[in-house]
Amino acid sequence: MTARPIPAPALSLLATALSATLAAAPAARAAPAAQAVTLDAVNVTAASDTEQARAALKRIPGAGNVIDLANADRRLSSSADVLAYQPGISAQSPGNEGAKVSIRGSGINRGPGAHASGISVSLDGLPLTGPGGTPYELLEPLWLSRAEVLRGANGFERGALALGGAINYVSRSGRDSAGLELQYEAGSRGYQKRGVGYGGVSGDVDYYLAYTDTEFDGYQRHASGDGKGAMANLGWQITPQLETRFFVRYRQTNHETPGRLTRDQIRNDPRAANPANLAIDARRPQPGSTWIGNMTTWQIDEASSLQAGLVYHNYPMDLNESLYRQQLDYANLNATLDYRHRHVLFGRDSVTTLGLRVTHDLDADVRETLRFAGNGHAAGTHTRDFSHHGTDSTLHIGNDLALTDALHLQTGLALINTRRDVQVTWPATPERLREHQWDYAPRLGFTWQQSPQLQWFGNLSRSVEPAHPWSMIWGSNQYFAAGNGASTGRQRAPVQLDNQTATTLELGARGDNALGRWELTGYYARVLHELLTVEVLPVPNLFVAENNASPTVHRGLEAGLDSTLWQGRDGRLSLRQAYTFSDFRYRDDALFGSNRLPGLPRHYYQAELRYDHPSGFYAALNTEYASAMFVDYANSVRADSHAIVGSRVGFDAPSGRWQAWAELRNIGDRHYAATVTPGYNDAGKDAARSTPGEGRGVYAGLRWRFE
């Protein structure tokens, strides 16, 4: 079985433009300097910071994205909105903030709304991802200045060894968001977001404070939710060589869980809720996450710098998404240390970096009780207590050697130490998994600036992703036997899981010429012990297991093109396009052969055609296409492909004091599956595996700024 091909107009437009751009590169050497990343087409207020981020990515021998969010002129309800129109990134929302984000097949099968896998996520350079994955409730888009994405092995310098790479979300500060700012968004199905921010600079101190709250009814029935929180970013330039910055974030969220639907329901009644979720009133309260961090930078001399970061993160959860209530006490203490030194090596200019990244569980303890009476046990009956603690420590050293002015060679080696301590503590069992292991990740890469308008890059690397401690419980096949009261049938002991590793070759080019700014990247990864998820039992007795797979391969193409089609006295017409081809499959599996891995479309394309008038008025038309994707490992059933169209109009006051926009999403009200949580072998049966994408919706927003 093969995925349905991408529509010819969409693919041919991008392919023709990229081919013409590559062919025109030698003739365009008098054009402006190449930009190394695909950027979101929004106005830039913090130009110096954004340009520094672009320059930093240009030095990396691989693909990346910089997404400027300071003046975003569209709805920003979740990470799916933040990461839209970016090549190499799949980001889809299940109707709440728990977006499913995947880069190069990372966390391909993880369901939305859970701790994410396969990408190392940071806030202002401080690790958000811990041994248990990445929580999502602190990723409020209105608090962000920009997002920096290092795809694949390109997150190496940040100690990010996961297959998908790294994302760093950068907060607004008083230096790029001075004054008072008020923002209001509203739209279909009860959506409202209110935000207020205030920032400024006073001598050597800058500050930014913000508060937001959100509410929505949701597209599906039983999908309403809300969230509210505040943040602060305080910086102090102690001396010209020493700066320290403190970050505080607090946010609480709550949303109902409508559950997954069958393909027939997606086609004919996508707003329905899964009856099993309705019967148990499934919901996910997160009573309040607290994030307190510091990053201090010391410019030792003109050639050397040292940066140290420390963050405390407390994020309890109260999961009510099955017959069992699980109250989780989560707390992490995470740290980074990075040293950078410019020097001469073998008579050539060189930069050596040395870094340490540690993520440590202070608490990861769970109390489980019955939500409803059953089998002779009252609601609230204690069923289990278990703990799943972990520590991940990564030491990495790298070197960038200028072989010539145009050709740079990058080498690196990372060592990762992982510790896991997993045990069911009540009813007490003798089985306790305590393991401690080392792994490694070498890297070799190059950049070649063939001309000011054309850069080639490539790298060969090894990635390492340890199993989450909690998956060692949920993937277990050892249960309490009959006679253990309310604990009967629950997992009683953890199982050992191997690190997921991959060897990846990445090659690509990026440039800028008369046709626009472009990037084209190809990669091939041979993966061992891939950590794959499967739904073993559906709601109400929900059981999703994670285990190591037989060898797999991930390969794909990532292409982006931002073009100015016309520019004159009356404005500018531009087109931005992002296309991602993904081919993830088994390598001669004993049962599934070379079946494709379910969960992501093979072809994914986004584009936006936009007109900007000098007065500040703009209008845009956008589209998204995704090919069909399998919903089980046996490849017996697929979710349908989809193509949707949207539009947007707005006005940016030339004074910069106010901004207004309105957008219409999914104009044709197409029904489609946004995310898939796979089964093992559905044997052609149309099982409930998918969450529906948003139907037709109208949204508008207004932002005021006061100096």
C-alpha cells in the first residue's frame, strides 16, 4: 500500500521554484547574502537578536529554523500555531494545547496531550525536557519573542542528542518589548485569549512581566478547557563582562478529553466525542506548574565565555482519563554549563566548545485510585503507588575549524550517562529496576560557503534517546494476579528498555537569489531499538505501552522557499512554502517486513500567498495538504488525506502602536484526522485512532502598545 501522492500543483510549484533557484545560484552572486534558515514572514522588532540567531544557525552544518513571534499577526493558541509553515516540522493540535510535534519522525507514535518525546526542548536555553519527556503547559506563545529550531543532530552544541534535535523558546524581554501591551483574541467555539505585558529598561536592568488567560469550548464535544498564568524575565548587566537573567513562569491548565474517533466518524461526525470518554468524564487537570531559573553569562576575555544555567521545575498533574485517577508529583532540577573559546588550531582559526547538560528528577511519584466503584471496590479505593525517577547527564565537546575562509569542519563527541530507578511501592513488590549506563554520540560535519548566495552543509552523527522511566512501568507485561484486590490486573513491576540510537547522514544547501530565500535538506537515519508506542487497550481502561522496536529507517526531504513575486510602490506580493517528505519504515521486521510506521503523513505541504500594502494593510491566502497516513503497524487501515484552505487580513499601524487581524480557517470545512495514536494490527477494522482537525472557524485579534 502506498500513500496518496501530493497534488501536482502544490508539489510542482515548490519543485520548479527550488530547481530554478539551484540553477540560478551561480548567476546570482551579486544578490544579498544568503540566509541560512527558513523564517516566519512577520515584522521584526528585535532585529539584532533575530540576526544573531540567524548567524548562529548559519554556522551549524545542518538544517534549522528561526521563527520570529514578536509581532505575530495570527492566532497563537498552541505550539502547532507557533511552528506552522516550517519545513521539517510536523505540528498538529488535538484541539487543546497538547500539540503533537515531530521532527524527522521523533516521537512519531506518541499520542497528543502527553509528555512529548524525541525533541530536547528548552526555555531561554534552560532545559524543559527532563527524563520523563516534555510537558507543554508552560509553552504560552504570547510570552515568546522567537523560537529557534535545530533539526536532527544540529542540537549537539546544546547537549540535545535526540533524533528530532532541539527547540529553544526565547522569552520576551524588556529590551525587545518595552512599554505596555494589551492583546485580545476571540473566535469560533468559545475561543478567547486575553494578555497583558509590560517591559522596559532601567539602567543596567531590563524587565518584562506578562499575564495571559485562555478559554475554549473545543471542536469536539466534551473538549472545553482553560488556562491561565504569568511570567517574568529580569536581566541585570552587572558589569560589561557579566550578565545574569532570572526567569519565572507559572501556569495552570485544565481540559476535557473527548477521545479518538474512527475514520467513519471523522468523515461524517467529527465533532462527536468518544462514548467511552463521555461515560467516564475524561479530563486532564494540571493544577499549576512553576518554573524558576537563572542564566548567567561571563565574557572572560575577547576569546572566551562561560555560561551557567540552573532551573527548578515543579509540575504536578491530576490525570482523570481512564477508570483510574493518577495524581503525579513531578519536580526537576536541571542545569547547563557551556564554555566557548576561540583559538588557533593547526594554524587555522578555531572555536572549541565544552558543555554539560543535566536533567534530574527530584520527584516522579504517582498515587493511583479508582475513579468509580466496581468489582466490589468503592470509588477512591487505593490501587497502586509507583515511582519512576531518572537522571540524564550529557557531556559534550565540539570544535569548528576553518580549513579555509569558505570551508569549515566541525567535529564533536558527547557522552551521556543515564540513571533509572523505577518501582511499584504499594502494594510493595521486590522487583525494582535500578540501572546506570553510558552511551556516546560522535558528530562530523561541514559547511561550505560556495558563494555569498549559496552554502552547502552536511553531517554524519549518532543520536541517543534514553527510554522514559515511566514507560518502563507502562510497557511492562507483569501484572498483579487475581486476589490482590483493587490492584489486580495493574502492572506490578518495571521492565528494562534499551536506549534508542540512530546513525544519520544529512546533506543540504541553502541560499538566496532572485527567486527568494530557500533551503533543501535530505537525511537518512538507521535506527536501532526505536521507542514506539501502541494503544493496547482503549478508554475506559486506557493502556498505552512503549517498547523497543526491531530496526527501522527514517529518511526524508525538507524544503522551504520564501519568494517575493512582485514589489512596487503599491506594495509587495510574497509566497512562502514549506514541504516535508517523510518515509519511516521497518527494516525487514519478522512480522511487518518493511511496513511504514504509522502516525505521520508521507507528504506535508503548507503555503501562504500574501500581499502587503505600504499603509500597513495586508491580506493572505494559505493552504495545507497532508497525504494519507497509516493508523496501525500492520498498515491495514489509513486515515484520509486532506487539503484545506484559509485566509487572513489585517492592519499593522505604521506607528507600531496597534495591530488588528482576522482569519478564516478551513474555509471548506473539510473533515480530516489531525493526529493518530496507532494500534498494533487492526486487521482492516475501522478503530478509534484519530483526533479530528479543526473545522471551519473565524478568529480575530487586536493588540495595543503604549510607550
